[in-house]
Amino acid sequence: MILGYQKGVLEAGDDEQGKDRAIREGFETLKGRVAALYEDSALSKALEEIWAYINAVNKYLADNEPWKLAQDETKKKRLARILYQAAAAIRGISYLVYPVIPESAQKIWSLLGETKGMAEEPYESCRFEDLRTGGKIQRPLPLFPRVALKDFLQEEVPAPAGPKKEERMDIITFDEFKRMDLRVGVILKAEKVPGTDKLLKIEVDIGTEKRTMVAGVGDVYSPDEMVGKKLIVIVNLKPAVIRGIESQAMLLAAETGGKAIIPFFERDVPAGAKVK
């Protein structure tokens, strides 16, 4: 967005508002927690903390809608502040993940105009507000190929000995199953998410309220044929921001041949009916 809206130049923008300040202060808090977790060799927990902060930054962008601010000349200072906060957060995140993925973290660090190596930056000296303005960021290239998690972590994965077998999931208890709130949803609206081939933004009635969800089914179903259909929806998952859209539920679908096939209800079932 900095490349598209500001010709790649980092600008300071207007004064921090409450949500801007929360992103900066959130990084300072995160930095302290991650340092303690690294010292305790709690690598997995440290990465969970970092990922939670990434989600907060993603939500910050979605809430502030910089793509809309870019269309208003009077909002350029506000736009610059939002993009600066996001870039400073990304810089900080790259620093925190450096012990885990040093090569990729250094690439991100350098893209944002940093000239010295990350190993030369003392931990206590890495501050959110140290991202320099006025410099030009580089056009990013894909950092990670689409690979399995074990390959990403450079763990040795044995070659398959024969035909691939379907991986069996862990056994769960009935009480664990009951924690999932499965409801019948009626699709009210559906539309393509701009810039994607498969994603649909779907508004669904779950009886007591309407929810928005994002689903990767656009390569199988057109938006028009989705409207009015009834399907099973998980309604108590934690919301996730996808392409700037807060997805507040998830539909159930079968995967076959890389395609998502949705089991729609053929009989008349009311919206919000509980699925057991």
C-alpha cells in the first residue's frame, strides 16, 4: 500500500490517535514478553504471542480502511499515519522473529530501508518509532514458497514410501465436540472478494443475527447461485481478518480434487437451527 498510495515513500502522517498508540504500545509490551519467552526456550509460545500481535495489526488496517482514505485528498495525513504504524509494526515483527527465520526476517528489515544487519541492532535499542521517514521502501518479493510447515522450519521430512494415505485426525471427546456451535445458516448475499480468484464474501443469517464470512469456494460456486442456500456454519470460532474483511463464521465443506463442495440442505430447515 505504501508503494501504491505514497510512491513507496514512508511519511510520518498526523499525530497518533488512540488506535495508533495501541499498536505502538502493543509492540513494546510484546517485545518484553517475547524476550522472556526466548530466554526460557519457550519458542512456540513466543511465536504465538507474535502471531497474536500480527492479527492485531491486520485488524487495525481493516478497521481504518486505508484503501478508502487513499481516495480522499483531505485524508492523506491520516493515511500516512496508518501506513507508518503498520510498517513500523512489520519492522518490529521482523526483528522479533529473527532468531527463528533469520534470512527472511533480514529481507523484511532491509525492504523497509534498514541498512545495517539485524544482528547489529541491540534488543533493547529496537524501538517502534525508530522507523525512519522520508526513505523509500523496496518492492517486496515473495518470501516463502507454499510449502508444508515442517519444510518451512527446515526439519527433515522422510520421503513417502508408497501411495499417500489420508492423515487421520486425533480422537476428541464428546464434550470437546459439543464446544463447537454448529448452526444452519441461510445465505443472504454473496460477492467476489476483489483481487482474488476463489474468495467469496458471504452474508449469512444464523437465526439470531447476521454474520459475514469469507470462504474459498468461488472457483466452484458463483455468488448468484449461493444466495438462498442453506448450509452448516460454525459460529463460535474466533473471528479472523481476511483481505481486510472480518470473517465471523466458517462454513463446512468437503474437499475433493482440491475443490470445496458444500453440503447444502435440501429440506426446509430454519436459520439458526442447531446442528448436532
